[in-house]
Amino acid sequence: MAPRDKNAKANTESNVVADTPSEVVIIPIVNSPIFPGMIAPIILSEDKYTPELDSYLTKNNYVALNLVKFKDFGEQDSVLQEMGEDVEDFEDEDVKPSSPIPSDLSQKGITPKDIYKVGVLCKVIKKLKLPDGSVNLLVHGMKRYRAVEYVADAPLLIARTEVFNDIHEPDEELDAYTRSVINQVKKLSEINPYFNEEMKLAMLNSPSPGSLADLVAFALSLDVPEAQDFLETLIVKKRFAKLLVYLKREKDVADIQKKITDEVNDKVNKYQREYFLREQLKVIRNELGLDEDDKAKDMKKIKEALDEGGLPEEARKAALEELERLESIPDSSPEYNVTRTYLNWMVQLPWSKSSDDKVDIDSAKKILEKDHYGLEKPKERILEFLAVRKLKPEYDGTILCLAGPPGVGKTSLGHSIAKALGRKFYRFSLGGMKDEAEIKGHRRTYVGAMPGKIIQALKRVEVNNPVIMLDEIDKIGKSYQGDPASALLEVLDPEQNKTFIDNYLDVPFDLSKVLFIATANYVGEIPEALLDRMELIELSGYTIEEKLSIATKWVIPKQLKKHGLTSREFSLGAPVLKALVSDYAREPGVRVMEQMIAKLCRKAALEKVSSKRFKKFAPAVVDLEKILGSKRFETDMAQKPLQPGIVTGLAWTSFGGDILFVESIPLKGKGFKLTGQLGEVMGESANLAYSYVKRILQSQIEEELKLSKKLVKKVAKKVSKKPAVAPVAPANSNVPAPNPEEATDFLATHEIHLHLPAGATPKDGPSAGITMALALYSLATHQMVRGDVAMTGELSLTGKVLPVGGIKEKVLAAKRAGIKEIILPWQNEKDLKEVPERHRKGMKFHPVRHFDEVLKIALKRR
């Protein structure tokens, strides 16, 4: 740091105080500094008050207090700000603006680069050791100083000092500044407790204007940047100018604070006045024998509802306690509404109100048949469930979970169960729910708290034994707010839900009479602990024939009624419906099919309104593309014949079953490449198939070499026994005899590229294991695979064929594609019973245990 010009340098040097210690220990501080003339304590913790510091203070009674720099702006030198034309504070070309101090700075090691160079030189008046080991130093601020040079930084931070006096020239302007500051302080003293009579007395007895300014600044508790700036200002006039700005700001803040306090006091006084008036009114009404007031009527009504509500003892006791508390709370208090709302929930819940079950199996069967087509197994399981309920009404050990693709009728099955039982039905979705309070409620300490979805459902249906459907249980979320799936564990456990405690009610509620039915699309997404508490009923997708029947019996009549049409004005023939389902609505459910039929109905309604010649809307198959747009699905048909390396497989998708062509080609080089957006499991299955085929090819080569060597030895032995004759070339001597030594492994000498179209569709699962292995074997041995055969099955590393899922959908896809024979794991043979007889007719199934059987069937020639 250096003065800006010669005059400034002269003025600054003349202001230096000579009779001060040349070297002093620096104690870094992180809050507002102690200004010159102030006396204040400094507490040093036991680890900060080192033996070296104690030894130093024994010999010397001066220390320096310096503020710590703000770490957000890096290491920087402190500087005195510009003071005027002739006399200036110290300046530094590298100075930068300061920023707030980090909260953990006091816990870090402080180095000379971390503190400002300008601080306050203080004299230690008293040293007192406290019981906790810390030391209280009472210091008196003497002068402003600057650390010229750091002599040592360990174990004590010692600097060579240069001490300065205030710079002031007595004149009228300085007197005006002084009086302005005193007037501002007088105004502040009315609203700020810091500016009390003692403060005024100290100001009047200040030895100099500079001391007066420092005293007021110390009382204002400036933040660090402002305090450091004020400390670095040596010219008293400039110090007063800054001080007036700080006082004005303090006055504005104090005025706002006073306004807020007055408003709060006015509201409190208003509430108190209303309370006293109401109490007086209550006494007057009692004296006159008038009717009870509204609050008393309300209390009486709640008490009667609690008596008639059939609450359990624990719940009744809690409600009466809240009622007694409510009577003592003023109507105007916010707590009154909170307690009143809680009591409303307590009296409106169906603690003992139930609906009577009317279980009639024949009627239930008719309801299920009327509302749903197909789904024989789910219907049978539901009827079994209802039969148990009829024999033992208090049975509460089963919670159903209906799992299946979208649009197959899971929610409507729940409606049918409620209808068959004669119970009320309530549904809410768990999809995307991330807060466990949605299930168990919020505690009443929160503003706007309310019970969870379960208690809300019971209040709406007004009985304690409804059918509650937990829709989309597989799409439940999880966040920092809690895990709703874990909260559901108590709800769905028959052993625990008898004493379910909602956080809002905070008393047990019996959920054992509630019939919970959950729905899910993907069972794998449901937490295992939650799935263990439910009985799974799987709903597979509808076949094309089933969809045609559903469309004819339910969907078309429903859409005609919805669109104002009649069966005479709208007609879809069987070929049109079949084309619509195959090309536009192949999804497992019927939702998309219903949307497509609705689109045709809208087209018919438009023609009816706009054309006077309209008689009947009956589109042909060729008209579908014009009305519904391009086909959404294309049907892959079986290919005959297949070239080596291509095999027909069977796959399960979210739209049902489909056939899948596995393709492989040889390339120059070595290795194995996979494409087609294969998932991790399918990639592992492909690598396993490659390793297995490579092993069996090596085994075959080894067997051929052994047979060739035996044959050569046998021929050589016969030749050696015959008399020597001239060698005669065989008739086919133009064809060289095979050399066993030249036999090689095809996969070991070529890079193999395996692809599963379509490339844009993600694929995963192990069910294509035998299909990929056969493709690799066909490519390596140059043998074609039959085109009328499709297959599915997981392959083990030892060649075993393991079971897979989705057999029904895969068989239907094979039938649709013209496949005649299907190879499947022998353990899946039982699943063929799920396929209707009419679909199995004309097809041949080959249950296999080992891959060798797959080779015999698929490579067989007719």
C-alpha cells in the first residue's frame, strides 16, 4: 500500500502515533470490531488460548483485533479508502468488494492472508479464566492501526504495527455533522433500546468528535463490510457522513418494526375486547334466561353425535377431551377452527355403521358374465372368494391384486365384486403418489392438515366395510417425504389394520372389514413386502375373437347410444371388425378398440348431419385406412424357406404376442456383435447361446477327428496286408479326400453379427435363448431351419430348455402368422390349456427338455 501523492503521504505520516508497541499479537475476529475508546470483553476458547498467548500476555498488555476477510472473494489485501484531495486513507490496487462471512469460518485455521491489515490496537485491562477452560479478556480499544509486516504466523500471529490518530479539522461543517448525529440518536432512543440514557450520557462526555462517531457506530452493530469500511475511514467528517446513512437506515427499520408491533397489538386488543364482550353477553343471556348461544348449541350437537356415533372407548375419550378443550377456546382463535374440524371428522366417520352383505353366487355369476367377456380364471377365483364370504362373513384374510395390461377390465371387475357383495365402492389412484401422508394423513400441527386417503374414503362412503380399490399400485412413488408403499404395509396386513392409526386422528380405526382390491400393470414393480400381503389374480389380454365378441355385444351398442345413432344407421361387418382389431387395436385391452369405433361413429354422425342422402354407415375394409389413417400394426407372416442363420422365434410384448425373426451373418475377423436394442438379460442370454453353440461345435469337431483317425488306421492296416501293387487312382480322384487336420470351428474363425429386428423396439428377457442358439448353429453348419416352425424357451449353459411366460399370447401370434409347429419348454406344456381349443386346432406342439431335441425338430427335412 502506498499514498496516492506527496501531500497525502506527508499528511498520513504526520498522523502516525509513535509511542506504541512496534510489534503486537493479532487476534482475528469474525463479528463487528471494537472501535477505539470502547471497552468490551473477548472470550477465547480453551484451544484458542494457547500457552504461548498466555506467556505473551504476561509480558505485554497489548493485542490487535482484526476482522477476517470474506472467503467468497479469495485472498485479498485490506486497504484504507480514499480520504480526500490532500489527506487520504491507505489504498491498495488489488482491493475487491467483500461478501458475507461463511458460517464455519471460525472453525477453520486463520492465516495472515485471511485477515484485513487494518484493525484496532487494544490494551488488555483484565484477564479472567472461566470454569469451562475459556478465558475472558477485557480489552480497551486504543487506536486504529495497520499491520505493516507479519513477523511470525505460528504459534502466534505477530505483526509489526503502524498506529494512527483520527484526522479532523474543527469547522462549522464538522459541528453540523455532530449535531445531526446527536439528533438522529435522540430520535432512535425512543424506539431503539440500545440508545438509552447511559448512551446519551456517554455521547455527551465523548472526548472528541471521532470518539463520538465510533461510539454510535459500535452501538449500531454494523455488519462486517460496513464496520471494516468505517474502521478504515480516518477523516472524521467522512466518518460522520457514513454514520448518518447508517442511522437513517436504522431509523427506517425501527419505524417499520414499530408499525408491525402496533398492528399486532391492535389485533390482540381487538381479540381480547371481543372475548370480554362475548363473555359479558353470555352472562347477560344466562341472567335473562335466554336461549344458549351458537357455540353452546354447537358443543351440544357434537356431544350428542359422539354419544350416538358408536365410537370405541379410546376414540370417544380422545374426542371428549378435544370437546372440553374446545369449550375454553374463543371463537375468534385460529385454534378453535382446527379443533372444530378435528371433531367434525371424529363424528362423521362410520365407526360402527356397516352395510349388509348380500352374497348370491348365481347373481354374482350373472353380474360377472354380463359385465365381462372371457376372463374365465379371474371370474372363477372371484366366485370362490365370494363363496367363502357367504360361508364365513367375518372372513378377513384375503386382499386381492388384479394384475394385467391396460384396458383388460381390472377396474370394472372391482365394481362387479362390490355389486355382487352389495357393498359401496370407492376407488383412488396410487400412481405417482410420493408422500406417505397421503395414506396415513398429516399431523394436526401442520396448517391445512387432513386425514389420509383411506379415512377420507370411509367418510365419503359412510360405512366401515366398503370395497376400496387401490388403483395403479405398481406406479407408487418414493421421495424424501416418505415411502407410501411402506405405509400401505399396515393398511393391507389383516393382522395390523385392525388398529390402523391415521396421523390426523391419532386414534385406532378398524379397517379389517374393508375389502381392499389392488390393480397393477407390472407385478415386478410392486415392492416384494407389499406383494406378499396380496393374492395375485392375473388377467391376460384378449384374443382377436374375444375382442370381436366384446365389440359386437358391448362396445358398438354403447358408442351408438353415446353418439345418437341406431343399429340401422351404423354397421360394421365381421371382416371390418377383424381388420380394425388386427391393424389398429392389437393392444391386450379393449380401450383402443373402443376409441377406434368411437371415431367411426363420429364419422357416421357427421355424414348423417351433413348429407340428405344418408341411409347407413357401413364402411368396407379398404375404407378403414381413409377414416382411421395408416395401419398401426403390420402382421409378420412365416417365411418359407429360411436361409441359414435366420430362425423364427416367439415374443411377448405389451400389445400381446408376436413372432420374431432372429438374424445372423458371418463377417471377417473374430468376435460376437449384438444389435436390436437388447436389454441386459437378453444380452446375457445371447452370449450364453454363443458360448453353448461354440462348445457343441467344438465337441462335434473333436468327434469327427477321432472317427477320421480310426478310419485312416483301419485303411492303412488293410493296405499293409495286401501284396504291393501299383497305386491306382480312385474313380473320383478329382475330389480330394477330407483331411481331419483341416477341420475348424466356424465361430472361432468368423465375427458373428446377431440382430433382432425391429431395431427401434427395446427387447429383454431370456425367452429367445433357444432361438438365438439355433440361429448361430444354423449359420455355423450352413443348414436351413424350417420356416413353419417357431420356438420359445430359455437356454441354460448345459443345454437345458427352461420355462418362460406368455405362452397363450405367443401361441395366438404364431397362429396369426401361419406357423404350423411350435417348440416350447416341456414345463410350459401345462400352459397350453389356457389357449382355447379352436386356436390350438391345426397346430403341433413339441415340448422339449434339451437343445438337442430342438436341433432334431427344427432342422428336420420333409
